[in-house]
Amino acid sequence: MDSAGDRRGDLRIAAGGRIAESGPHLPARPGEEVVDASGLLVVPGGVDAHTHMQLPVGSVRSSDDFASGTAAAAVGGTTTVVDYVTAYRGQEPLAALATWQRWAEPAAVDVGLHMTLTEAVPEAVVAACVEKGVTSFKLYMAYPDALQVDDGVILQMMQATGRHGGLVTIHAENGSAIEVLRRQALAEGRTGVVEHSRTRPAVLEGEAVGRAGALAEVAGVAVYVVHVSSAPALAAVRLARARGVDMMAETCPQYLHLSVDSLAGADGADYVCTPPLRDAWHQEELWEGLARGTIHTVATDHCPFTTADRRAGTGGRAGGWSDFTEIPGGLPGVETRMALVWDGVRRGRISVADWVRLCSEAPARTFGLWPEKGSLAAGADADVVLWDPDACQRLDAAALHMRTDHSPYAGRALAGWPRLVLSRGRPVARDGAFVGEAGWGRYVARHPRPGARG
Ligand SMILES: [Zn+2]
């Protein structure tokens, strides 16, 4: 099925790894292998538009590389990831892109890349990125030390990317205000894990989303807000959309399933991510946002760490982290996304069609991967998932393939997991096991958005 609705039918895959045709009762031709999908849903492979494989974070690095992370993605039904390149201040974006492209060579499924800019760049650099298939540009409103840019840079880069068919994605938190709260916490001796969340209140996420909407309105461009985590942020998205701003919002499974209570436990450091986990009631609002279309996509912000690296912290200290600002932030998720969103289908919060749209079609369309990805139409890449709605999957780290020794969903089991996953026609996962190979994945040059100057 696709997001248009579900129907019975067959799919024919051509030797080149594309979908040849679909329809009811396609007759098998001599030499063709027939896969019986009765009782299963046949859906386009998942597109995870927000990952951080092998990302350096201070003295540690996210623990999945492109080979392990994309193998795990495949097992969970995701056949394309779009990872974030970072061009740090003073670094050439195209040089950073070349580094990430090299890192991505061992990927097991297809990979696209976004560009993170940490300062204004000449418009020719934007044009060169788009030329290389990097059509989205992330800007941070937080992390003044290394990543944050001011509103002027955001406006300028929105105008420049808009002229070249690019899309700005925004990390929306008021970084300058958060920095003050963090310094105050440390000065007052409040150094524990839970301060990570107390110093990043939801209202400062909402404020930043509102500001991003205003800047996009002035620039006359679309804008995409990554990892919306809270009701104030969602309200700001709604407000911007209501006055005609083309604002798209992404959320992540951790904000739909986990709450700030996890930070209070003995293993609280394992739940540090940014934006932080919120009070549980925000989850209801986010599910509502998914059902109503206020939230456009579900991605993961996949950025796992080993327990050892979490304890060590980003500061390179012998005794491990000394306060909450040194805990590496990010959660594993690339493997469990499809199932954690499917859980919303089982609980009646969203429809099956919503699930396909949120996890595959919308991210493919938004990020210039359509119609090759996120579609089962003739001509699309044969990235196909045979989804068993009743297959039971445990979410403990040992039952999963992401390269980390802890799971934020440990002890939980979900119904719904892929039976078979194809990447361009080739099986890459079967019954919860990875059957693909490192290096099968290709770098995907993404299309510019329509209306670009060219
Ligand atoms: Zn991220």
C-alpha cells in the first residue's frame, strides 16, 4: 500500500532494482521469484531524514558507523537515511561533505546528506552543495559554543538556499537563554542529569519555533523544524501554518514514547538528548499533531553512544563527566522508528496511511528523494518492506542491531516488525536478521525543490 490507501495487489520488480509494475493479480513470468505477502503489508521502505552516524562529539563519537547504523536501519524497515554533515566554523562545507561521503561508503542502504552550516557562507557554496545533491541546510538556534547562528544569518541563508531550491532545517531552541540557565545551574552546584532538562524548558523551544516561522515568512521560503518535542513548539508550528507559513515539523519516537521521568533514574544519563525528554503529557499533544498533520514527518535523530562513552563524557576527563553539560546527548533509534510509530496505529492514534506518509512518503517528498524513494509506483526504486503487523519484537539492546549496549526501550516489546526488507530489489533484512552487505548502499543525490532559480 501507499499513503493513498490500502488495497490488495502484486508488485513486479525488474532486474535493475526498480518497481516495474503494480496491480491486482500480476501473472508470474518464467524465471521470476514469487514472494507470498499474504497477511503482510507491502509498503515503501522507510526514510529516516535525521541521523548522526559516527559523529564526533567532544572526546567521544556516536557509536554506529555508516555500516552498522544502516544495517540496523534495514532490519527495522528503513532503506534510506539522510545524515547530517557538519561544516564547523572556518571549515569548507564541500570538504566536510567529501569527508561524510567517504564515511558513508560502507553503508548497507542508500544514504543522502544534509549540510549543517555554523556561519554564513557565500551563495556559490549553497549552489555547489545543491549541485552535489545536498538540498537541505541545517541551522542551529542553540549551542552558542560551536553551532549557533544568529537570526541575521538564518534569514540570509534562508534567502540564499531558497533561490537555489534548498530547504533550511532548524534546530529550534533559544540557545542564548539556555546558556544563561546552564551557567546558573552550575554556579549553584546543580550538576545532576535532570538539570539537562530543567535548563532547556519547552517554552524556549516554542519561542524559537515562532522566531523561525517569522524569519521564513520574511524570506518567503518553506522551513522544516527538526525534532519538535513539546506542546509549546507544536503550538508555534500551528500558529505559523495558520498564517500561511510553509512550516514543516518533524518529531522523533523518543518524544512520543519517553518522558523526563527517565532522567531521574540511576541510568538517567542514558536518556540525555536534545531537546530533552518532556513531561509525559506532551506525548498526547504530539500524537494529536501527527494525526492532524501538524507534524509532517517522524525521524530519529539517531545518535547512539555506548554506556562507557556516556559515563566518560565529552570532556575527556579521567573520572568521567563532572556535570550534566558533559554528558554526550543522543539516543539510538534508527532501527526502532517504524515499529514505535506503528504502535500508534495499533493504539488507534494514527491510521496505517498516516504511518506510511510520516515514515516514508513525506520525508522522501520533502527532501528531494521522491519519486525514487517513498513510493511503490512503477519506476520507483524497489525499496520495499513486507511488514508483519503481528510480529512481536523485543526492544532490549541485545535483541537489536544498533551498536550500543543499552536501549531506552529496554523491557518493552512491540507488535509489528518487517518480515522482509528490499533495497533496490535486493533482500537486506529477513525476519529480524540483517542479510545485506556493507557497501551496497549508494549516495543519493537529492533533487532541488521546485521553483528554484536553477
Ligand atoms: Zn540531530
